[in-house]
Amino acid sequence: MATYNVNSAHEFCNAIAGAQSGDIIEINSDLDWNDEVESVTETIRLSGGDTITGLEINGNNHAFYNLTAGMLPMTGSGIHIFNFGKSTAIKINGLSFLNCNMGSKTTNIINCLGGCTISNSVIQGKFKTVPFYGGINIRDSMITVSHATGQSLSGGSGTTSPRFKYCWIRLDDCRWEYNSNVGSVYAYNLEGCYIEGKLSIASAPANLAVFRNINNSCINTTIFLQDETLASFITASDGEGGPSPTILNTDKMTFLQGQTETSRFKLVTDAQMKDAVYLADIGFDIVP
């Protein structure tokens, strides 16, 4: 087991290229990728390919700044800045991704089909496609995303989409325009999350689900639908801790007004959303 101490983008690229199972990469300073774009000549991938397991990347509360689609010389779709392939048990903790701009290409920050956990992170930027793709668990993190007209927050299918747990998510005036390559779900697999901001959906299939498999969360998001007659908008899942209801602000999602409340979804107005006593009465205590 080796430990790599990283103070530059060039050192990080070398660490990823040389890392083996069980190794640890320590990020010891903020890294501005604008300053060292020459360090990136291709997708940054593990030399061990799909065989790596148990790699840890400790951000130590530092950040990667200014990751952009243009930093990669490749063109086309399905491009990833960091590609961990089918490697398993990749852990990224305390490393933030700030001022990312993938708006011009369908480029992901991280692809990992084998299994990757990102925790205690702040993720912020503009994306034309999903920021993270594959079997990625994002937890205890803050996410602010603005989209060019394009894909969804999750992408993939239910099994290869990121899972969000205990995250604060802001959709910064995002626009989702469905096409056959995007899929019919904006975000999968959310548990214990708070979601705010604004999302406009220009076109959608009949089986649209804005949020699928959501549990014990709060959706305080303004959502505009071009066609409010579509049947399935939000679906529930049991979550790891068992089934718990989710709060939906019907003043911000007019397509929910007049709907019948269920055990899985509590419908509240904007005024009720701001009333701590009322929320406590329906089972959502506000913890100071």
C-alpha cells in the first residue's frame, strides 16, 4: 500500500496513473486546473483499469477548481475527465469540485461503473450532461448544478445512476429537454435530501418521472412542465432506513395541486414549508 502526497494537478495525474489497490492519495492544496491544463493530455484513468479496488482519495477539505470540458483534446460523447472504469470501492472524501464548466460538451467529471463513494464534498458548476456517471454514491454533500439544455442530473439507468444521500441540491435555473438518449427520469435514488431551485422541462415522454426512488426528502423546487397531463412525476422508494415520507411544496409544483396525499408524500404549501411548528406536527422536526 502506497501513499501519494499531491500538491499539483501534474502530481495528481501521476498518482492516478500509478495507483494500485489499497493506495491512498492525499490532496494537500487546492488545485486550479486552469494553471496546469497541459498536465491533461487524455482522460485521467487508473493504470490498473478495472482491477483496482479500495483506492482512497482524501481531499483534506481542498478543492479542484475550473475543470472544463475544453481541457480534454478528445471530442464526441461519453467523455470523462476521471475514468475509474469498473474499479470498485473507490472512496473520495473531503474533495470539492468548484467552478466546473462542462456546458459545451457531453463530458462527465467522474465515471465509475464499479462503485465509488463521494462524501463531504461541494460540487458546483455548469453541465450539459450528468456530472457523475455510474455506480457512484454521493453523500453528505452540497451540489449546485446549472445545465445547458441537455441531460438529466442522474443519467444512466436506475442501477448505474448516482445515488444521493443526505445531500443539499440546488438546481440553478436548469432546463431539461427530453430526447431518446437522455432517459425519462431527471434524478434517481435520493434519500434524506433537500432539493431547491428551478427546473424547466421542455418536453417529456408519457412515462416521465422527475424524481424516481425518493425517500425521506424535501422537494422545495419550482418545476415547470410543458405538459402537466403526464402521469408519473415522482415515485418513492423504501430507502436504507425503511420507508419515510417526502415533503412536496405544491405552490412550486402546480401539477401536484389537487392531488391526494399519500403515506409516502406530504403535500404542503409555501407558507407551511416555512412553519416549523406545522412541519413538526406532520413528522418533520426542524433541528436547529
